[in-house]
Amino acid sequence: MTIFLAMLVIISMSKLSYGADDTITQSDSLSDGSTLISKDETFELGFFSPGSSPNRYVGIWYKNIPVQTVVWVANRDNPIKNNNSSKLIINKQGNLVLLSSNQSLLWSTNTTKKSSTPIVQLLNNGNLVIRDEKDSSADEDSFLWQSFDYPTDTMLPGMKFGWDKKSGINRRITAWKNWEDPSSGDFTSSFVRLDTNPEIMFWKGSVEIYRIGAMIGVMSSGLMSMGVSGLRTNPLFNYDFVRNEEQVYYMYTLKNSSVISIIVLNQTLLVRQRLIWIPESKTWNLYQNLPQDRCDDYNVCGANGVCVIGGSPICQCLEGFKPKSPHRWNAMDWTQGCVRSGNWTCGVENRGGFRRVVGMKLPDTTNYWIDENMTLDQCKIKCLQNCSCTAYSGLGKGNIGCSIWLDDLKDLRVTDADLDLYVRTDVSDIDDKRGRSKKVIFAVSAIVSLVIVTLLAFFIYRTKIKYKVNIEWKEDSSEYDHDELEIPFFDLTTILNATNNFSIENKLGEGGFGPVYKGKLVDGQEVAVKRLSWSSGQGIKEFKNEVILCAKLQHRNLVKLVGCCIEKDEKMLVYEYMSNTSLDSFIFDATRSKSLNWPLRFNILHGIARDFGLAKMCGGDQIEGKTNRIIGTYGYMAPEYAIDGLFSIKSDVFSFGVLLLEVISGIKNRTHTFHRHDHNLIGHAWRLWKEGTIHTMIDENLKDTCILYEALRCIQIGLLCLQHHPDDRPDMTSVLVMLKSSNTLPQPQEPSYLFKIKSLERELFSYEKESPSSINQVTISLLDAR
């Protein structure tokens, strides 16, 4: 009998060690090395150490995913140190507690609900619960305690995110400090504005950094801004939003039980990531990032300012408003926002009117009033009766529901959502606008005939001039098709007048192919004229190459090609004159680079990408060509062009990739020396990418203004642009889309120009010293990206 009882005790004690059960009773304990496993074997609870940390924690993770993915940590802020004898037990009060080897309390559930027979169970959905052993109900109201009420950094399907007003529990999510430290970081997310229209807000410390938007039905105006017309129609997820006297929460469930998906807060990137597990590749794939773009940053354009992705700049004042600080606004510091343009104040005699702003993420609801039963017309009257009312809106589709804002409008952005905002303004402004519209219509009608006549005359004149130039071009070189150029032509007289007969006072400099002069055209436009010299050796063929290729391969977006002149023995290129010197003089200068903060550099990159992407210089059927005369800036040229003379529209992309890495790092690709290796900037970036430390490449001057996930995304795009084979590089249209979106990017492969390049570059560099070129030194500006 004694032997039999001893065997029962051994079996009872060993069942947890082998992970054969999903429960702990008051007679059991769970020690380090033992685990609980949910009945369907999806989740596992036990002791773990994240990364290389020596500390031990109790947590829950997916059992059958090879990449350990911890979704909940019990003692996140009180780790087990230098102690492998800790254990989990249910104490006499019915709480689950974590005790050290000397019986010190490290963590407790601290529930006040009592049961005579409490047990702990790990459910199939990942929820760890305390319940009465006699109550097998899956109803959460019967649980004495549950881990779903105390999430860490992860939101699982079926978990409620929000407030339980009755118990006072706020189910908020807080990121890990880093991947080796699950203690509470300073990046958090929670519901706010519970008494009006709840919103999900994200903070870094006490600073609001992102607002999803006021909840409308089961969605928010912020989620609608991502092009989601209705969250119920999502193919993967069901969404639910509940607001009543007892609870305010948001929850998602999976339509397909075979799909594994989680929501995680990432402290490093300051983003909320929705991840989906891909069994075939055994990796987590990014499904969605929040925030998605710069306009998602909280109140980025200040009060009464509207953020427009793709705008230049991205911030604009609402109609009827003007920048509060024009100087700071023009410097792309929009934090001061906008104020009313006129002196109107609401009063009995003039209560104002409204302008309809279509497709908006609705403003912050800090000072806000709501009535879910009012019609939109009643809402308008309600707003007019209150001089504090600055705008009103409905509560979604239809005319039912009323939202009223009682202060400056904050965190506005243009979206694809079907939501309209009615902004209050001086009624005289609206009348003036209508009057001006009528005057414009009459004016256009009166002068349309004159415009047509003028255009016809201009067309006839241009046709004659172009015909004359074509004859001279064909006399010079009949083997080339003039239509390839597709740029304006200037006659020699125009160029002489613009440059004051190439006077020495107008001379900007001289390179290997000839001098460059500053000039002014008859319309007042300032230009830089590159006059090709006889000694340059550049004939018609080289000139054609420069017109077709050079402007692209040598960053034609930096110096816009206005036109050219071919007359008699003269061959000249006419560039837009830019007075702000070169980008190099800012990016690579220790002092000047400090003036280029991250918003400015990011805006510059957008402008460059837009211009690179035009690629109008090559003919429609010409996707690749070959030349024996290499014209370009070494360090920026694609390898197939620098080595073999092969060029294509993908050669542009390589050049942009180099420029992108330089703008972000503040390091010149070819001339910078690294202490750890002999690679250039491209090789250095690839090395850091493989090591997982690519964030260390970002310019130190950006540490206070950098949005990390934008910068890291830009670096990844740069590496994709630098792929060795042209077919592996994206085109510039795709690059521009990548910069503007947050869709998952392909993983880059090893780029070109990584190894044994220094001897080649020295040879090329010495050649450049002997034959200097001023092509890239014509006054360039990137401070105002186009």
C-alpha cells in the first residue's frame, strides 16, 4: 500500500514536468523545466530567458512555432535572477503566485475573488485563467482571474482591448523594452475619451505619437483612412467594438482557425504590428503597420492643419486659415499650426457658415460633444448655436448621428474614407468665394477666344522654329533621330542674350567638357548654360549621350534640364539654375548637415524619387542600350554601365539607391574609410543589414528628429535599388510607392560593389583628377525637393 501511494505521488509530481496537463491544482506546483500545455497544444506556459539574458521569466508562447514567440509574461517587471529554484503555486488565498527559492514573493495574481477549489488552466486561446474546479464553464464571468485582463505587449484573437468600467481594469498594451528585456517599455496603447467617442491612442512616455481615430461602428476614422471601406469585409478577421455602461473594448477574431495572427507593440520601431505566421517559410510576415506613414504621426500639421500624403509639403492649412508662424511653417516646422485668415469672431449678427471638407480622418475628440440620435441638419443648427463649435460631422454613412468639436481641430489628414467634416468659417468668406467663382467664369468666357487665337499663333511660330532647328540637326548628324530628345530647343541668339555674350562675369566654372555660364531667359528664368568646348572631344554622339543619359544617370532630378542649343558649331545644354549649392555641401559637412533634420531629408528623398521616376528621356521602345563613352559620376553609376557600357532605366534606380544611403547616413559612398573593413558605403550597409544592426548606420545628427521605422524602411529600399542584376531592382515608380506606403518589402540580396573595388576606384578617381568634369557641380539644390 505504501509503495502504491508513493507511485501516485511520483506520477502526480511528474505530470507537469512532461507537459501532459493544462492545469495546476492547489496540490501541484510548476517549477523551472516544467510546462503547462493547452489541450489543443497551441500554447505552452513555462519558464524562459529572452535572447542572451540570464534572467528567467514565466510566460506563455506558441508551442509549435520554432521561433519562440512569447505572447504574455507574468513577472515582466520582476525577473528571477541567479535562481533556478523558483516555482508557481496556488496559495491558500486562491492566488497564483511565483515564489523564489527562499519563498520570497516575485509575482501574484492578487485576485480578491474566492473559491474553495481553485485551479489554474491554460486555455486553447492562450488565456491563463483561475477558475473553480467544479465550474467548467468557458464564460469569462465565471473566471476568478484571467491573463487576458493583464496583457503585456501582444494582443491575441479573442482578447478584449479596452476598459472594464465595473472592475476598473484597463486592458492596455505595453511594449517590451527590447527583445532581450520584457520589462515595461515606454511605448503603450490604450483607449481614451471613454465618456464621449472612444479613441485608441499610442504614447511614447507621456507624449501622444499616434491616434487611430474615433470609433465609428466597428471601425475608426483612422482605420478607414487606410482604404478600409468596412472592417466586416476583411477576408481574415472579424472585428467587434463594444461600448456600454460596463465596458469599452475592441476585439478581433479569426475567420479561419488555421491562421495564426497576433498584434504586437514594437518599442524599437514605435509601431503596432499585425503579424501572420507563414508555415511554409517558418517566418512571421508583416500584415500591417500602425502608424503607416508620416501623416499618421499625431497632430503632425498642428492645429487646423491638414496632412496630405503626396503633397509638397505634406502639411496644408484648412481653407480660410493661414500658418500661425509663416517662418517656421516654410521651414517645415508645422507644430504651430494654422489660425483663421480673417478677423471674424462669432457673434449674434454673424454666426458664420460651414465649408465641407471631403474624405477626412476626423479630428481629436479631446473637446468634443456627441449625440447618436441627431440628424446631420440638427447637428448643423446645434453647432451654429454655440460659438465654441469649430466643426461638426456625422457618425458615418447616412444622416444620423452628430459629432461637434469645441476647440481647434487637431490631427487632421486627408484619407480615402467616406467621411466629411464641416468646418466653421466666416459666412462672408463663403459669399466672397462664390462671387469670385462667378467672376472667374465670366472672365474665362470673355477671354477664351483670345487664348485660342494666341495658342494657334504660338503653335505656328514654334512649328517654324522647330523645323529650322531640325534641318540644322540633320545637317550635323543625319544618323540620329531628333525625336529621341523630346526637349525644348533654344536658338543661339537667345543663349547669347541670356549669358551677356558669355561674359566672364557670368561664368560659373569650367570642367572637362567646357565652361558653364549663368544666364537669364526673356521670361526671367535663371539658367546655367553648359557650352561644350572643342577640346572636350565631345561630338554629336557624346552630346546625344549626355542629353539622353547624363541627366538621368547623374541625378537629373537635382539639376533640371531645361533644353539645349545646336546651331552651327555650338552645342550647349541649358539647365535650371539652383542657387543653394550642392546637396553634398550639406549632407557631408559636419556643421551644415545639422540643419537637415529627418522630415527635411525624408521630403528630399520623396522629391528625388518623383523626378527620377519620370524617365522621359529614353524612347518608348528603348529599355537598354550600349555605349563606349561612359559619362557619369563614379560611385553612383550602376555596375553594368560603368564596366560594360550597358545602360537601362534600371541604371537610374542604382544611382538613387546610392544617393538614398548617403542622405540617411551622411557618409559618401566612395571616399569614406571604415575602420572595421575596406568596403564602401554599399558594402558597409550590407554588412550591418546581415548583422541586424542597420539602425547604427543612421546619421547621428538625426537622433532627435528621426522616425526610426521610416529610416529603416528607406535603407531597405536603398539596398533593393542596389541589387547586382538590373532585373532584380524595382523600377522608380515602385520605389516611390514603397516610400509612401508601409506594405511589406522584399528582402534584399547581396548588392553590387562590395568587394575588391578600391583598386578600380583609385584608377577611376585618378582619371577624374586628370579630366575634371563639372557636370555634377553645376549649382544644385535639394533643400527644396521637387
